[in-house]
Amino acid sequence: MSKRVTIDPVTRIEGHLRVDVEVENGKVSKAWSSGQMWRGVETILIGRDPRDAWAITQRICGVCTTVHAICSVRAVENALQLEIPVNAQYIRNLIILAHAVHDHIVHFYHLSALDWVDVTSALKADPDKTAQLAESLSTWSGNSKHEFRKVKERLTGFVGTGQLGIFTNGYWGHPAMKLPPEVNLLACSHYLQALEVQRYASKIVSILGSKSPHIQNVAVGGVANALAVDSQSVLTVERLLAVKEWIDKLTDFVKNVYLIDVAAVGAFYPDWTTYGRGIVDYLSVPDIPLDGKGTTFALPGGYIDNADLATYKPITSFNDAYFRDGVTEAVKHSWYSYSEGDGKSLHPYKGETTPKYTDFQDNGKYSWLKSPSFYGKPMQVGPLARVLAMVAAKHEPTIKYATQTLDTVSALAKTKVGLGALHSTIGRHAARAVSCAVQVDELAKQWDLLLANMATGDLKTFNKPVFPKGEIAGVGFHEAPRGVLSHWVVINDGKIKNYQCVVPSTWNAAPRNEKDVPGAYEACLIGNPIADPEKPLEVLRTVHSFDPCIACAIHVVDEEHKEIVKVRAL
């Protein structure tokens, strides 16, 4: 007999996601992923100045802010074929990378670790044994007996008051929890330390972007940062030296804590390398451009067919026709309608955003997310797609960190774990950690490149855009923390005629497409074990492994300007 389980909303994510599953014989047999609000930003942008789009689109989300700003200016610059100064590229790259490192640390420790870590079990741990284990794995200065004793006392205090504070509402004692008490205490300690460490990444974004969240420094044509080597009123070498200090602190944590913790969790959950495979057609895009035209990149990207790295096809530039021509979106199972029929799939330049709400229909429309395809196929995007593409492209830093992580897992699990284990729920966490290590190294490299270029006397950061008469179109893409993000703009006589955002969580959380093929979340949940349908922890594990950001895939607007919500400061 099957049982229907509905999780609404899925928590510890950004935005409003509903997930329904049918459970048969202790496993998921069918799944539905449903975004629960309408994103109307595309409608808001029609008729506006393209130079303003970046400031509006980054308000889609309070987490994925920087990525939309960057993608938007890239789209308009692509339409204009506008080259930007290399200093502007380096500054954007630093912001992108700092944002990504922040995002990965927060996702693992504060948004998904509690799917695997039993906080109450940590109360049974021996802090001295925890320190012994931690010191055998890394040289992190926070792995002391004193630190673990202090954290255990703190947790005991929470429990003694009848509350768990920030650890409230977990599935403590769930039969799917397998970590020993000492590993749980280790993870809880690093959870608290990560709260402090992630601030360094936010400081970098704030210094370079003027504000975080919602940076204020980008512009179509470059950035608004004035550079100088001898003035205190602009972005000086002194401020950049502070940035470098924070980069070093992030590097220490990522390499000596984050990578190790993910490997340790993976070693204790080897069965989770067999769950969550789903769609294994992977799409990523290159990023961290090294020139003003976007023709060379520090980090490669491309398409992989059916998990076969030998099929890797690179995407090579901001003008790559292979990417530009391959993306479409369908609405057969989405709460929208197309003028030529809902069985169609439209290219984003021709995209339509016309709401058509029907209520939740299992076999009809059930989500505010559209269904993107790449040459007719749904994709999995995100850190796993990114890491596999970089391995296929023989990117040495990625190969180094992937090998190191898998070797650590193998040593702890006492069995050989290979690259194939990454096609899984726990594999996505490992890939995100590997990606983070690559990005924190690249963060330091981009800092060096900016300083070296400033030393030559080149301080230019902006090229003025000029909008022609008539119609032009452009796409801006970015390998955001959660995967491929693309903004598509059609401009007519200097005003926006059409605008579409195809975001990572639209790719992954999409409902079935026009051919009724499920999206990545829905496909990855099939076969997932469910020990207790009343406590569907295992569903959350797989969904959280993608780091959903549904606010990016959906939004809300009232065309009649009626009050939707009122916020009052107390």
C-alpha cells in the first residue's frame, strides 16, 4: 500500500518549496516538486532601461543577490558586445568567488548538516576523544580539547533549559542518524565556528561591492569602484590587504575543516552514495573570466551526457552558440500559459510569463517553476555538474581536491570510494566542498591579478555603454553556487522588450516538462528510503543536497498594486 507524504514548506532553504512523495515498501516511488509563489520580476522589467535591470533582478532573493547582478550586466553587455576593463572583471570575480565560498559554508553547516548530525547524541561524546579524532584529520586550531568541552557544556545548557536554541526542531534520534557521539560533537563545534568564519566572506563582498547582501558597485560596462594606490577615499591597497587577510582565514577553514567534515560524514553514510542519483545529464558554464570579452576563463564548464565524462562538450565563451541555442523552457505542468499552446517549449528570447493558476494537479499543473531543457533534455546543475565538468576538462586543482576528498573518505570508510560515488545525495555535498576549495584558491589568484594589474598603472574600471536603435538581444550566464544561472534580454530602442531569468533551482526543482519527464529533484527522490513517513528526514536529505533557492525560481507581484503584506518594526 502506498502512502502520500507532503512536506510544505521544505525548511532550511530560501523560498517556498513543496515536495510530495508517494512511499511504497519504505521507498519513494513517485515525487512532485512544486514552487509555491509566482516570480514576476520579468514582468516588472518590461519597458525599463537595461542599465537598471541588475539592481532590480538581484532583489529576486536575499541570498542569491550578487549572482543576479552579475548575470544581468553580463546579459546587457553581451547584447551590446561591450568589452569591460580587466580590472572590473577581477573585482567582479573577487565578489563572485567570495559570495560562493560564503554560500557553500553556510549551506553545509547551517542548512543541511543537521540532516546528518544528531545534536542530542553529542551530549554522550567524550570531548578528549573528539579532539583526538579531529587532530588526526587536520591541523585546524579550533580542534582542541578545551573547545570541544566548551561546546558540550553549551549543548548541555541548552538541553537543561528544555530548549535547543538554534538546534531546535531536528529529527533527533531518527533511525537514519548514524554518526557516533564524538563525530556529532565535532560537527556541532564546527557548526558554531562556521558562523564566525562565514563573516569573512561577507566582509569581502561588502568592501568590494559596497554592501552585502545586494551589492551596489556593478554597472553595465564594468564596476563603480574607483582604484588608487595613494588615496584613502577609494579602493586602496590597504583595503585590499584586509581582503587578503580574510581570504587566508577562509582558506584555512575550507581546507582544514569543511573538506574534512564532508569526507567524515560521507564515510559514515556509505549507503547514501547509492541514493539520489536521478538525472545524470549535467550542465555547467565556464566562469571567472580572465579578459574583458569573456573568451578565457579560470574555471571551465560544459555539458556531460549520461554521467560519461568522455562526452564532455565545453562551453567556451560568453558568445558560445552551443549554450545560447540549446536552452528552452516549458510550462505544461507549470502555472503559466503560452500563447501558442502549453505543449510548446520556448527559447528564453521568446519566453512568456503569463500566470495561469489551476490548483495543485498531480497530472496537470502543479508548480510556479517552469521546466528548462538543454537540447530537449532536463539537466542537473550545481556543484556536482561543475566538478565533473572540471575533472573532464582536466582542471588540475579540481582533480587534486576531488582525489584528496575521496581518499579521505576511503581511509575513514576502510574501502575504496571512487568518482562514481559522487552521483548521489552525499556526493553532491562532497562536490560542493571540492568546488569551494577550488574557488577559495581562485579567490587568492584573482586578488594577485588585480594587484599586479594596478601595479602597471592601469586603474580603469568602466567603459560607457551606447545603446543602438533597433532590436538587439543578449544572454549573460554565470556558474552560481547552486549551478547555471542565465539572464536573457531583448532590447528595442534602448528599452527592455523581454527579459527571462533561467536559474539553478528552476533547472533542478522543475516540474515535469512538455514530454512529462521529471526534473532533477523529482528524479533524484525515486528509490530514496523512508524509515518513518511521519518524519521524512531522508527526503529532506536529498532535496537539501541541491541547496534549493526557490525565491530565485519564483517571486510575487500584484499588477493591481494591492497591499500583499505589511511589515511593522517593533
